[in-house]
Amino acid sequence: MDRVRIGCNYEKQPLWKVILGVPLIYLPIITTVPFVVIGVFLIKTHLKYVGGMDIKSYWDFVPTWISHRYGNKEHPVINISRLHVARYRFFWIFNCKLYCPLSVALFRYAVYLVKIVENWWCPFAHDQKREYAEGAVDKSFWHVDPAELEKLHPDDKQNPIWNEKGEP
């Protein structure tokens, strides 16, 4: 399994780099979330207008509160200076129960919707297309009209990601 290497280098980083780096966690979310929310709204509206049904909701991607290992009262904190916000439980509860799961869910949901759009409009295989199975559709745009279906490569006609009657 390929892994990103962080833990082996963290303690070697100068304190100033760590202090400067922590706020950078929030800036991409603050700057992108409004645009992703607008994009999600537009994509979902597009899918509904072209006939999309049974599309998962954003909340299907958010973990349930009860699934978190730690409750509010026993959530671990770091033993650090009283002046540091990471010493306080509210910081970790905010990050671990709100910021991380809600932002990851938003981006996962946006990707899910784009996969549906891709499978609907572009049922043409490429080397990454198997990764789009999460957004499988009953029929692609090209499968709706039998005359258009004849234009597709046999593998694209039968792919179960964009043709529920296709062969696995």
C-alpha cells in the first residue's frame, strides 16, 4: 500500500513551520467550500432536470455522530501550553466531529455527483472509468436511443456502470 509519509518527519520540522502550517489547513476549506456548495447545487439541479432520480443526499456521506470513537467529554486533548488552542477540548471536537467529516463529505458528495454526470453523458471507457462505479446509472444518454446505442463500442454498450443490463 502506498502511504504518504508525514509522521516520520513531523518531529524534525522547526516549530515556526508547524505554527505557520496549521492555519493553512483551514484556508483551502474557507476559500473552496462556497464554490463547491454552489457547484453541488448546480450539478444536482442539472441531474434532476435531465431526469435523475434516486440520487444520494449529502447526508449519506456524513458519518453519524454516534460512529465517532470519542464523545465530547472523553475526547483526547494535547498537553500543551494553556495559550495554545489545541489544549482545549472544543478545538478537537470542532475539528474531529465537524470540520473534517463535514468537509470530507462535501467533497466526496461533489465527486459522486460528477461521476453520475460523467456516466450519464460519457459512457466511454478509459483506464480510470472503473473508479466511477459509485455513480452508476441505469442507462447513459447514449443508451436511451437505440440508434445512438449502435454507435458505441461493444464494451461501452455492455458496461454495467452506465447500463444496468450490461454484463459485469
